[in-house]
Amino acid sequence: MASSSPLSKANTSFCLDFSTRLSENDKTANILYSPFSISSALSMVMLGTKGDTATQMSEVLHLTEAQQGNQEEARQQTEKQSGMPSAMQSQMQTRMQMRTQIQQSSRLPQYLLKCLKPQDCQQLDDVHVHFGQLLNRFNKSDAPYSLSVASRLYGDKSYQFVEEFLAKCKKHYKAELESVDFKTNTEQARVNINGWVEKQTQGKIKDMLAQGMLDSMARLVLVNAIYFKGKWNKQFNEESTVDGQFRINKNDSKPVKMMCQTSKFPLASIPDVACQILEMPYKGQDLSMIIFLPDEIEDDTTGLEKLEKELTYEKFVEWTDPAKMHHTEVEVKLPRFKMEAKYDLNEVLKSMGMVDVFDDSKSDFSGMSSTNDLVLSKVIHKAFVEVNEEGTEAAAATAVAITACALIIPATFIADHPFLFFIRHNPTNSVLFAGRYCCPN
């Protein structure tokens, strides 16, 4: 697995923040979403924002940190190639630091912002360039799995959009902005959007926008779609699937079909949070499902509260590091399950700090529309996942020591109680799907 890039770090950090917000609403609910789809789509919207609107979006998506990381990587690479920083390199480093300070402050007077030269502004595009590179890597036609990511903006036809914004959306995100008639033909616009999402997700996401969700006041709608279908590298034998009980909490359980196999998988035990981590690769091993399973249900809800509280980006990377997971023979029992989830992300994103983009008195879309009277009306995300003996089909339309000693790694991984799962693109260390399975349907 490749080391984490600044962008993959940003996406995973956003993933964990987002999961925390969803968990606050209901600690016992099933959760399913695509953090990469949400963050890449919102980053495309961010191309058209300026001022506080852009700053808030960048900070919520952790892209400010990613930009700084990209600059630091470039500086280190330059120094490595030359052997020692030269006076010119020191000047470049100073300029990069100044650009970072400017990016972090959206309240500078206009006369200072105008001092930025075109080549300085170009540095702001780094994050979007990296998103484009990731999307190109994901949308491979020759892979032993199906994976596609697509985003689209729908704007009311009465608005004229800045050509530079449209060009960057197409260049970095392969995304088109489609003009629709929200004012006088809202229903047709809704049907149009739903049809695009259904097509992009191979028919798995239907009726993304429910009737009545849009009205004539809608100005801009963002949709994102991601589809994945992969076969396990080591498939379960359907004949080995048995009837089992899934413990929802300390007192209640529900019947499930429990898939069973004994094979070699990467496995780790995290004593400080009493948790096991299992990695189950898909064919080609570019993608894996990583399952976080508490040893037992120790709290009054699902048994996941301690794990969810402790899970940070740094710990996620450390705990799932292939070098620290033990490749061992393990008996795996995993429920066959299907999940579907739908979220109106407006309130969730506001609670995370992305406020101005939804406020027509504060939103700054001057990079998208010269009239600057736009506001982001809705961000809807819908996700689907099915895990069975053959593999997984999924779609969406958004410093603890590890015990590496085989002696204390258990030989069984029995997922008969709530667990977290992540579908990760291993070469880029990017989390494509994240979920919490608490209760069978």
C-alpha cells in the first residue's frame, strides 16, 4: 500500500469527522456513505467560491492542510534533488509560506489580494489537480473490479456561469455543469437529475431527489455518484453460510446469514481499544474492505462508542499499516448484508463549519457567477452496499501500540456484533466507502 498523500490524509480526516457528526445524531443507527465522493464533489463547488465561503469549505474538507502538505512535499523534493537548500530555494520556500498565509486568511483587504501574481494564484489549484489525478486512477477500464466516480452541478438556466470555472470543472473533475429550469419546470429538472444518478450507479441509486425536495427557489444542486463492484480475492463458499444471531446490544439479537471461511488474512489486535482489525482484499488487491470489530459489547449501546471516540486519522493509518498487521490463518464469520442510506447533508455540513455556502446573504460564488447571487440549495447523498459470498457491490450518490506478536492475535474474527467498515483504495490510501453496521435490516 502506498504511503498517504496530503490529499488522502485530508479525505480520511474528513471521513472520520463526518462519521462523528452522523454518530452524534444516532449512536445505534447503521451508517453508510462515500467520503471521497462527497469531498471531491464539494471541492468542485469550492472552485467557484471565494472569501470566507471558500475558507470554510477548505477547512471542513481538510484541504487547507492538504495544500500545505503539497507545498512541504515540493520543498523537500527540491532540497533532496539539490542536496542542500540554495539561496534561491530559500526564497522559494519563503514565497510558499507567504502564499499559505494568504490562503489561510480570507479577510485581507482587496489591495493586498491584488498583489498576488498569477503564478502565485496558480498554486491554489494544486488540490484540484491531485483530485483529478485520483479520479483518473479510480476510473480504470482494465481493472478486475468496477469502480467509477462522477460528479455534476445543476444550475438554473437563468444564471451565466464563469467560463474559467466551467473549464476547471471539466479539466480536473471531468464534470459538466448542466443548465436546468428550476424556476418553471422543477419536476423535469428533478427527473433529469435522478436519471443521471441512476445511470452512473448501474441502477443501484434510484429516486435520489424525492418529489417535493426541490422548488422554484432552487438555484444550484450538487450531486455525486460512485459505483463499486468487486469480488473477494478469497471468496466465501456459499455452502458454508449458516444461520446465525447478530447481537445488536447486550440484550437483543437478530437472525442473519453468517458467511464463514478460514484463510490467511491481514489481522491486527489493538489492546488499548479492545478491537480487532481485519483486511479482506478484493480481486487485484487494489481495494480492500477493512473491518474494525470490538472484542465485546462493553457499553450500553452498540459497543462502538470507545472505538469511535478514539479513532483519529493518525490511529487509522497506524492501525491499518500492512507492516503492522499479521498475515495469519484466521476463521472469519461475517454477516451477509445489504445497506442503503440517504442523507440531506446541509445541516451536517453546517455543524462542521461549512455555513456561508448555504446562506444567500453570505455565500460568495463570485468565482462561478459574475452576478454572485447563488447559494448552494441542497447537498444530497445516497449510498448502497451489498456484501455477499462473492464480494461487494457498493454505490453512492458524499499513539496506541499495535500488537504484532502472533501469540496474542486471536485465530478467529467473529463479526456477530456491531462493527465499522471501510472500503479503501490501497495504492492511494483513499477511503471510498465508510460504514457502521449495527443492525440487520
